[in-house]
Amino acid sequence: MADDAVPRHRPGPGAGTALPDAPSGTPPATRSGRWSAMLDLLATTGRLGVTETAERLGVSEATVRRDFAELARRQLVTRQHGGVVAASIAYELPYRYRSSQGDESLARIGAKVAELVRPGQVVGLNGGTTTTAVARALTAREELLAAPGLSIVTNALNIAAEAVLRQHVRCVSLGGVARPESFETTGPIAMQALEQLWLDTAVVGVTGLTVREGATCDLEDEAALIRGMIARAGEVVVVTTAVKLGTRGFASICGAAQITHLVTTRPEGEGAAVAEKQLQAMTAVGVQVHIV
């Protein structure tokens, strides 16, 4: 994985009731948007109170109480007098996964992928901060959780640990040998489990992406498992920020022509020209490009 490992930290239930400053932009208008915002805040503060949450999100206290009750019913939070505390599982994850919850670019990628998925589909996800954001968006979108529900197949233990808490999500963890720094499983056990399944969509996070070399990552065993997902999937959705466009990892995942959708951010800064050329080339080979 490209992310740096950071030591774990477990805040106590009463840690930090002051909420962080609001990011730029309007407050979330939908219930699923409010839930995502609340869970992101919980990952930072450890506890939310009714009054400060209502002020932070620009909604009534009655709305916040109803949202808290529903989140508690879904086992995503624990009710306390005057507010809620986070379910402990979020604080067992490496810091880089928790810190990515506040990344607006990853949240936008996740929201777009959730729009591409239909109720009842089986979605495969490899590990990483971008696919973790996708998983959160999928499990927060109410339309996908209605009958017949949503199935998530993943080799990422952190994604499985969060998805299994959602009442209407069927979660399949592939097993295998776990890599502590990324929470991903690989190896023959994971491959054998994958060979018994079919996916509607494989959502793939990558280290690099070019038209010439296709999608790549840094580890050959990870690449082998992702190739297995792609072989079992009807569609392939590659998710990445624009900074990875035009770069190449060590191990090949798939060619550009095998990608159905590319969901990425708008190129900015020093590498923008290179990224823009890659986006144009991706479109030319038939990839549906979504810039968020």
C-alpha cells in the first residue's frame, strides 16, 4: 500500500466533545449525508452531543435525535445520555483509515460509485483508503440497502468489519493471510474463496494508472487477487485520485480497455497536464470517466 503506517490510538468514550471546525460547503441535506457526516465526526471526537451536532450540521435537535436513534439501531453508534459514542470497532483500525474519513475528495469518489451500483448487486472491493471510502458510501446509501439488499465481497478486513454491522448488507470476507499494514488478505485461501463467487462490479483501488500500462499496484500477490476479482466481475470500476494518473506501480492489475468506469478527482497542480492527457486517452479506449 502507498499509505504510511501510523501507530494506533484508541480514544476513550468521553474523549473530546468539542467538534472540529466545519469544512467549506453546505451542510448535508439528505439523511444518508447527515449519517456520513456524523460518523466522520465520531471518528475524530469519540462522542457527539445533540446540541452541538445540530448546530454543526444546521438541523434541528429533533432531527439529530432521530438520526442518533437510527444509527444506534444499526449498531453504528452507542447511545449515551445527551448524545452518542462511536462503536469501538472504528478505533481498532490503523490511523490512516480513520484519518481518511474527513477527506472530501475520497468521499466524492465514494458517493459517485454508490450512484453506479444498483440494489441487489454483488460488489467486490480490494483494500485501501479510497475503496474504504467507497464502502462507507455504499453502506450509507439507503436505496442500496432496501430489499434485496447489497452484497460486499472484500479481502479488506477493515471494510468487512464495518460492512458486517449494516443490517441489510451481506458481507463476504475472502480470508487468507492478513497484511497488518493494510488489513488486506491475500494468498491461495483468498483466491480459492473468490473462485466460488461471481461479482456484478469490482471496485478497484490502484497505485498507478496509465493507458499504456493499465492499472497497477505495488505488490504482486495483491495484484493477483484483484485480477481474480476482475475475472469474476461484470464491470470494473477503478477509483483513484488524479495524482495517480500517469504513474505506474510494480505489479500489473489489468489493461485500460478492461476498465468500465474510472472515478477520479479533477487534476490540479504540477501533474495536471499529464493527468488530463491520461483522462483523454482513457476516454478514447472506451472507459467511462467520471470526474468528481
